[in-house]
Amino acid sequence: MASVDECRQALQELAARLDGNAEAVREHVGLDRTLACRITDLGAAFHGRLTDGQLVDLADGDDPKAKIALNTTSDDLLALVRGELDITRAVTSRRVSIKANPLDLMRLRKLL
């Protein structure tokens, strides 16, 4: 099981990666949505905003009103960010759940 700090670091790495490709991401994924990432095995959560191809305002804690919510375990989060776990397989096997409206899910597929 990964630690809360490792999960936070993984999300910060993802944010940095998106920031480095913000223009390309923005071109494919035109979202401006609040985002919550809930780590089920740690009872921890993080929240931020996906906007202009970037993940910004990343902070500890849940956002129950987030428009996009990702639920996963700590190890699966790290594997997703490292590219070791395919998001489609993770969702279909129920290792990861993503709650969002259907149009946002279609846009997110381009990002993930």
C-alpha cells in the first residue's frame, strides 16, 4: 500500500506532466471542471481543478461537489500515473471508478 505522501507526489507529477503539455491537452480536452481523487484504501482524498489542459489548485481533502470524481486504491493510482495500469482496463475491472457526466467522460478518454 502506498502512502498518502506518495499519492500526493504522483498527483503532483501528473499535474506537472499536464502543465508541460497543456496546449496539446487543451486542444483535445476542453474541460473546466472540479476534480476529486479519493484513495479508498487510505481514507484520503485530494481535489483540484482541470482547466485549460492543466490540473491546478491541487490540495488535500475531498470535494463532495466535484464534477469529476475518481475512486481508486493508492497502488492503482501510482500505477495509473506511471503508465503501468491502463485506465480502460482499470475501469472495466472496477479497480478504478470515474463519476462524471457522459460528455465529460468522453472528453476524459482523450486525456487518459
